[in-house]
Amino acid sequence: PKAVATAALMLFVFGMIPGMPKISFFTISAVAGAFAFKLFKSVSAAKEEEEEEQPTTTPKESVEALLPLDLMELEVGYGLIHLVDTAQGGELLERIRALRRQLAVEMGIIVPAIHIRDNLQLKPNEYSIILKGVEIARGELVPGHYLVIAADDRGLKLKGIETKEPAFGLPAVWVGEKEKDGAQAKGYVVVDPATVVTTHLTEVIKSHADELLRREEVRSLLDSLAANHPKVVEELVPNVLPLGLIQKVLQRLLRERVPIRDLLTILETLADYVNLTKNVDILTGYVRQALARTITKQYRDAKGDITVVTLAPALEEAISRAVQHTEYESYVAADPDLIQKVVTGLQRYIPQFTSRGLQPVVLCSPQTRIHFRNIVERFFPNLAVISHNEVTRDTNVKSLGMVE
């Protein structure tokens, strides 16, 4: 078509030259132009047909984009979306921001951002807490109601929807707006649904804080410390203290809910003993001794005393004999009968702690502390096990008895 159109143009130009037969050239030029136009039209139609016949290609889905996991997620049923939506007066997002600040001050950890989304597979008023893609806790709320929890052992004498407080499993009752003031007047603890979720989330984070502390978070903590103590970090990390070793020690502390905010003391203690041993359990024991004031404070009562149960010398000796040491870690190969006797012995004392409103605490020697903790952890996850050198000298220790 382009060649024909060019010829038509040239014929028209020739026709403009004086002395040339204008009518002939103009007539042939017009015929050639019409023919070129028809050719252009047919070629365009052919191209359109060809484009229509070609199948439309869909962009390829990147499978790799589906692999990364959010470290922590909170999923809610559609009936609880108003708690998250600030346009509807939802307070949950601000509560979670405050929770992250609170844990940074209390525990010394940076809680990663929590991804919140709705899940139609949940019941309308259910919520689910997910860690690394796996659900680890679930609860259910009653919108428009308040959760009433007894502050002591007198029980709940209220009309409402009986349930259990999701964070600690305490007996509770959901009551309406009208009954809220009356419950508070009777001395009960009354909390709104957003507080119930926040409290549950706080307890879950504290229980799994060691899993949330990745190397990325450890590096961030060291960078923050370097802002005020640059020489300490430069001299110790990574030449003296590998990042992986620091992470393991911090994880062991968090697993037993020991705050790691005093990172300077932790690093200096590790630097003092890392040349003597590479065993993480032993190094953690030295760090706990250096953090004695922090540990003691956690378990003091209103009078400043610590109430404990102790271990019989024969029991400590039996545990010590069952310990197997390696270069980097230690583990206990205890006899099942021994474990059963220990669990039975502890069960006698747990009610005595709870009746006093105290956390159960076992006091033992530094050599057996971590191994005894590993034995009883699956049976008593909230049991605190401390050693003699983790109690400050100005603290009075009261013993309820001895585990034989």
C-alpha cells in the first residue's frame, strides 16, 4: 500500500508540471490513490483479525511471593472488625501499639509488627493468634458486653454468660452494660473486649518471646546499645562474642521471662566467661547471676520477701548424675520414675502458692537449676526456678517445704 500511495503522489506532482497532460496524470493519480486506500484498509483488517486470534497471555504468578510468613498475626472474625476499624471507634490498633512500647520497657525486646486481618473461616466473634503461620491461641468475645473476673477465690455471683478468661483460664462472666457498674462496685475486675484481646496477646508474646527474637532483632538491639556504648559493641561483637551466641543466651533468658533490657551487663558478663566455656547453658547461668537484682525483683511479695520450695539434696544429686554435657549445650537423661516423683512432689505445693496469690518458685543450686527447669517445664510452664546466687542478700527467703 505504501508503494502505490507513493506512485499516486508522484503522478499528481507530474500533472502539476507545465506542458504535461494534466487530466491524464490527475486521473491515474486518483485511481492509484483509491487503490492504495483499499489496500491499507484490507491490511488493517487482516492485522486486527490476527490480533484477535492470538490468545491473551496472563501474567505468571510468582510462587516465591507466597512463601514469606508474617512472624506474628492476629486474625479476627467479621463480627470483630469494628474493634480494628478506627472509623468505627476501634481501639485495638492503638492498644497493640501501646503493648509494643510496654514490652520494650518491661522485657527489653522489640516486638515485630503484628499483621491484623479478617478471616471468614473463624466464627464471627472469634479471634486467632498466629505465630510463624501456625495458630497458637484462640479466643471468643461477646460484643457489647464486658468480661468480669473475680479478683480472689470467692467466685463470681453474677448473671451472665459464663466463660473463661482466655489469657490465664480464670473463671469469668460476660455481662451487659447495665451490670458493669454493679460488678465494679463488688470489687470484680471488669474489662472491655479490646482489653481482653490485648491481655491475651501480651501473655502469648511473653510466653513465646524467645521465638520472636531473631538475629535481625538482636542486631537492632546491639545497634541501639552502640549509640551510647560504641566501644563495648565494637570490641566484643563479633570478634569475642558471635552474634549467634548472644542470640541463644538472650533467648534462654526470655524463655524464663527474664528481661534483657540491661544488655550492657549481659554482654560484659559473657565477655568475662566466654573464654572459659562455650556451653550456652553455663554462660546463661553466669548472666542470670549478674542479673540477680532484676530476677529477685520479679518474685518479691508486698513485704519484699520471696516464698519458695527447695529441693532435697538427694534429689539434686540424682539430677546432677543424669546430666550429659557437650561442648555447647547440656541435657538431662533422667529416669521416668524420678520425673514422676518430682512432679508429684511439686503438685503438693502449687495450691499453697496460688492460695496466697503468689507465683510458684523453686529454689535450688546453680548446678542443677537449668536441668531441673527443663524437667518440669512441660508439666508446670509457669513455674519459676531460681538458684541461690540469683537472690540478692537483702532478700528474706521463706520456704514452704522441700521437694523430696
